[in-house]
Amino acid sequence: MPADHSPSTAAELARWITADLAVPVEVEAAALRHLLDGLGNAVAAVRADAAGPALAVATGLGGPAEATVLGTSTRISAPAAALANGTLVHALDFDDTHAGGLVHATAVVLPAAFAVGEQVGADGRAVLDAAVVGYEVACRVASAAPHGFHAAGLHATMVAGVFSSAAVAARLLGLDAATTTHALGIAGSQAGGLLAFLATGASTKQLHPGFASQSGILSARLAAAGATGPETVFDGPHGVYDALATGPVDVSVVLRDLGSVWETTRIGIKPWPTCQLAHATMAAAAAGLASAGADVDAVVAVHARVHPDSASVVCVADRDLVQPVGPYAAKFSLPWSVAALLVDGHVGVETYAPAQLARPEIGALAARITWEETPGHGVAADAAGDVVLTLADGRTVTGHVDRSPGGGSAPLTDADLRAKLAGNAGPLADPLAEAVLSLPGAADLTTLLNRAAAAADAPLEVPA
């Protein structure tokens, strides 16, 4: 506990997690948008068979028929379903990002909310309230150490996600504040998620939200069964920030203005299925090319100014950024993603298919993209994008965006969100959207889950 013997951060957070919740209208609307986006990403992953190993293992774990694997009719234990569903939401790296914490919030909120919500037969309002609690916990725990977990070589989504999923599960299971405090303490011992995938073709990143969601549910169940966890999990000594974060940490962020300032409204929705830290540069490069009125073939070179914390993730010189070894390596290569956007004029799920990675025109342009680290104000995911394009006729043109598209001052519009959903969920996207947006008044999750399964099973539309 803190030195002045006041209640610990975990205890105070647990009181809020388990208390009555009045969700403002704008927060509810934001949460529904994110749940819709996350469910669409999961359906797209099922349609693309992008998380086969996780689904096979989760299905093999079996257990009582408590919860549904998204996009299917398969029902297994809630922890096993959360493993599958967390992986599905994040499998394509198309899911949302909270800039302050650099955390993929829906990938650790939706799986726990839907799995435990279905397990206990919760109505839509209870599931939505639990999801809002999860969003706040995930974003705040990560924001207390901005870029600190990544700097230590860990994926903030998994570190913060175990606490978020534990909070969601505890609320839906009806645990009291004391038991929820133990759940948070137990969750801390399961925080992790190595960034080692960055330099390899490994798919471990897509598993991290699944691990977090499963572990959070298990933490709540263990606490309910009488296991205890350290109340000092956030404050230390030997807490999660002491052990797993590098750089400045402000634990007070976890509780600051809790219930009056809502981080749920500050989560951005991705327009492109690649690392969000490259998005500002991608948008700036596209803007520069458009302003030049030139064709991509006229681009001789591109030079970008990049926030140091972004460069440490998407511009790392110890791996091949021009010829990535696999889809995830391409998603975490700023030069390759910028080149793909300029060459094709768009970036979609198909851009990062293995067969696309050796395209010579993208590799040739990526090889002509350079960068310099430019200290910026605030966190990397909110940084501006600035590029200079050199053209074959000798002209230089600049491209600038105030921040990456999809969040903050440049949120994804409802129309763009629906277009993204249509691309992800196919011809049955509209009924799926209706089910998600009707969640506050739903008796349970049955209609929503059935429509997700139908969308995933619908045949791909073939243009006439």
C-alpha cells in the first residue's frame, strides 16, 4: 500500500469497477463504435483464416459450453473462448489503439465482456457497462507508463490487458470490491508479451490479447475461489510498473478523474491494418503526393520526420524494413507501409498477404525512404506526420498531418466505420451493425453472436 497507508490504487480501482455506473451518452456511443469495429475485425479474421492455430487450440481445450467463438457456432469454456476471440480481434492488426497508452483496447475488452457475459446470461446493458469499465482500466493502466512497457520490450496491450479483462470478468461475475482487488493482484503476475516478434516472422503478437483475455478471466475466477493477489500490484514495491516498465511512470494516472474523464472516448479506430505508429507518416506521404499532382513513378525519394518512440518500433535498423520476413514484419516497417500506400493508393488486409511482400515496386520505393528522429510533444501515437518527397523533375513537396487519421482531432467518421465494417464483415455487415448498436436494450448476446456467425459464413461477393 502507499506509504501514507491510504487505500492502494488496486483497492480504489476495484471499488469503482464494482460500483454502480452511470455511462454518459457520448461514452456509450464510443464504446459501441469500438465493439462494432472489434467484432468486424474478428469476423474478417475468421473469413481470412487468420487465427487458425488459436482457434484450434481453444476448441481443443473445450470445457463447458459457456461462450461462443466469434464468427462460429462453437461454444466452449469462457476462458478458452476468450483466448480465441482476443486473437481474432487482433489477428489482422486492424483493431483500435488508445494513443496515450499505445494499447489495443477492444482486443482485450470485447473477448472478456462477451465470453463472461454469455456465460452468466447478462443482458446487453450489463455487457456494455462492463466493456466501458474494461476500456477505462486498459487505457489508464497503460497510460501511467507511456511507451514504458514497449521500451522494456513488452507489448502494452497484454500488460494492461490482463487487468482490463480481470476487471470486466469481476464485474460480470458480481464480485465485491475486496475480491476484485485480489483479481487485479493475481492478474499482475500474468502480465507480459514479448516484442521479439518484431525481428522475425512470428505470429505471437496476435496471440497476446488472447492470452490477456484468458488470463484476466482466470484471475477473477481464482479470486472468487479464494486465491489472493497483492494489493500493491500497481503501487509496488515489486509491482507491475517496477518490474515491467522503463522510463517515467505516474501511477496516479490510473485513478485520476476516474468516472468524470473518459478514456473510452479517446481511442482511435484504424483506417489501415498496420502498426498505428506508422499511420501519421503514411497519411503525410499520401497528402504530399496528392498535393504534387504527380504519379508515384515520379517519386525519387521520401524523407520522414518520425517521433523517437515511433522510430524505435517501425524504423528499427536491425531488421530488413525493405523486404520484410513476414506479414507482421511488414506491418511494423514504416518504409514498406508508406511505399505500399503510395504505390497502390490504398492499404487493406490484402496488402500484407505473404504473396504481396516481395512485390518489386514496393520494395524499390521502400529502399528510397529515409527518416530522422524528431522529438515531439506528447506521445508517439498522437504525433504529427511530416515528409518531404523529392520528384524526378527536381521539385520537392511536403506532406503534413496533425496526427494519424482515425482518432483525436481526426476521428473515423460513422460512414467510414461502416465502410470498414462492410469490407471486414461482407454482405451481412448491416445486420451485424444493427445487433451491436442495439446492445443496450438487448436481453442477451444471442442475436449479436448469431449474426456474427452468419456474417463470417456468408460467401464472398464477386463483382459483376
